[in-house]
Amino acid sequence: MELARRVARNVVYNTAALFTGSVSGLILSITLARLLKPENFGVYSLVITIVNLTVAIVMSGMDNSLIRYISYYENKGNTEIIRSIFRYILKVRIIFTLLISTVIIIFSSEMSRIFGNENLKIPIIVAGLIIFTRSLITLFSSFLKGVQNFKIYFINQILYEALRLSIIVILAYLYFVVGALLGLLIANIVSLVVLILILLRKYRAYIVGKVHSEKIPGLRSYVGFMTIANISGIVFTYIDILMIGAFIGVVGVAYYRASSTIIFALLGLITSLANVLLPVFSQFEKEDISKALEKINKYVSMVVFPFAVTFGLFSHNIISVIYGREYLPSGDVLMLLSLLLIVGTFSYFGSVVNAMGRADLSAYIVLIGTTINILLNYLLILKIGIIGAAIATVVSRFIILVILIFTLKYILKVDPALKVTIKPIISILPVVILYMIFPKPVNVVYGVILIFTGFLVYMVVLLALDGLNKKDIIYLLKILGIG
């Protein structure tokens, strides 16, 4: 039970951090979309995609490796090896980041011509500076996750989001796209300085001192396979926006980003479990992992299915209320991408594979999915535009999920425990019928009432099927330290 409570506390802090980031990011995206209008918002979105893609390439599997190995050796009390791992990964990170940031700044003109928009040159130069600061922030944040100090991670996230929201909006109002990016750079610098001071004060023994002279068993091979998995994964995540920018233009990027921001904000909360459970799963046996997955799958699926149905059936209404009628072309994209919420429910299966030391399998799986995603994006974007990008993303992610389930069950001999999702699926069916029978919302008040009614129907059916019972409530209260 103590382990369950520790995991629960970490889940609370990590979910709170991701909730803060997701809500802040969503608010920022909505504000900038309305402030900058589709064309400038498309430019901003495309540059942010380049930043995120580059940072992930620089990460190259190092962050997940840092989490796994620090957690493992801290459990054994080996400070010297932790220090060696951290400094080795930090050195590699700095070299890679400086190299890639410099290349991006030098070739900013060429990159702007690739996307057919000369207005991208200065924003891309600023992006080169953002990449350096952001890549170090992610590394230091991963260190905190490895030592399972999600409280400090949460506090720093609050600081970063507060700075990001306030500074970016003000500078975007004054200087549009360049102002927004300069605001992001300032927020990154402040957050990075605070993280460095915290690590030096609280974890100095893990950073300063003698390093281990011998090679860490399995570290380089694990980092190598995680590199393949992470680069493939991030290309998978952002290739749609890059290809939309190249084939359609920045306005198409704006419409697609408007929908994807909403979905990935929610998806980030769902996948927060992966960040918390990776260091914990590293210390589990196979039987314990199966039992943990049974609980996780049950509770997470109960939450995600109502969201997927709501955003899928009311996509155009949601876009109109949040962004305004000029972004209505995003409605069909949101309807399709809502399916990602269901697929994303089980994304932590990949963390289980990694935590069991099989980063090689994870790398192959993501590489397969990425290849399929790129091919589908190329074929479908040229034919049906941003709708094609949405279809490509959903199909390829579903294929990855199927392969992950097969890998867990038949290769790693871990029961993925999917039977517990049956009752939530059955419980959501009456809600789908309800939403399809009643007229679509014509105003916000009616929409809220209809959605709330659907939620009540869902809970009644779920309780009637014993999908949620007294034992579940008592268990949740106990691990949270309430009961």
C-alpha cells in the first residue's frame, strides 16, 4: 500500500503539472489563434513544430534513459553511478543541442523557402535559441522524474506556465509572431536558471564529484534504441504539420493545429501515467505489472471514453465556441482526432516495454508506425488536405497500439489486462445514442446541459454494470491517503 500511495502522490503531482501545462497551452493557443488570425497563427504553429521536433531529436532517447537508470541505481543507493550517467548524458546533450541550433540559425533562409514563406526566417532564428534552452529544461526535468521528485517538477512547471502565458501574450500583442517566440524564449531562460539552482542545492551529490570509471551495463545500447524510438516517435507526432505546411501552407497548419491542440492537451493528461510509471515499473516483476495495468486500464478508460465521444460528436460546436467561426474548417479534423483519445489511453504500454529493458522492441514498433504515418500523410494530404493528415495519424497510432498489445502478451508474457475496459465501453453506448437522437446544440447553455445529461447516463449505466463499485472508491481513497 505504501508503494501505491507513493505512486498516487507522483501521479497527482505529475498530472497536476501536465494539467497546468495542457490548460495553459490550450489557453495560449486559443488566445494566439484569435489574436494572430489564421495566417500568422499558422506561421507560429509551424515554427513551434520545428522547435518541438528538434528538441525531441536532440533528446534522442536520453531523457527516458536518464529516468530509467537513475531510478534503478537510486534504488540501489549508488550515487557515483548516478553522477556518471547524468554527466555523460548532459555532455552529449549540450554538444548535440549547440550543433543543431547553430545549423538551424545558419540555414533559416533555406528553411523558410522550403515552406514557401519568407516571413518564417526571423521566427526560425529565434527558434534556434529556444531549442537550446528547452532541451536542457527537458533533461533536468527528466532527472527530477528519475529521482521521483514530482513535487519540484510541478512547482517549476507552474512557474514556467505563468511566465509563458503572461509574457507571450503581451509580446504577441505588440510584435505578433516574433514577439510570441521571444516571450517563449524568456520563459525558458528563467525556468532553466531556476532548475539549475534547485538541482545544485538539493542534488549536488548526484552532480558534483568523482565519476564511475567503468562502463554502465546496458546504458549505451539502451540509449541507442531509445534514440531510434524517440526520434521516430517525434517525427510521427509532428510530420503531419510539417507536411501540411509544405503542401498546403500556413493557413492549413492553423486549422489543423487548432484541433490537434485540444486533443493533445487532453491526451497529455492521459499519458501522464507513462511518465510516473516508468521509474516504478523498472522495479516491478511481470506479475506486478499485470496487476498494475488492470487497475490503470480500468480507471483511465472510465475517464477517456466520455471525452472521446463528446469531442467526436460535437466537434464543430466546440471549435466554434473556442476559436470562432473562422476556424470551422477544423471541425472535421477534431472529429477524427477525437479517436486518438481512445488510442492514447493505452500509450503507457510503451513505457512498460521500455521499463522491462526492451527499448529495442519499442524502437522497432515506433519506427514501423512512423513509416506508415509518413506514407499515409504523403498520399492523403495531397488528395484530401488536412482531413487526410488526421486519418493518417489515427490509423498509424492504432497500428502501433495493436503491435504493442501483441508484444506485451506474446513476447514479454505480460497480460495487458484489456478486459476491464469492456464495461466502460458498454456504458458509453447509451450516451452515443442520446447525443445522436437529440438536436445538436444551438447555444452554449443547451450544449452544456446535453453533455452533462450524457455524463449522468454514463455514470448510472457504469454503476449498474458494477464497472465502478465501492471497492474501487475505497481503493482510490486509500492510495490518496484519504481513507
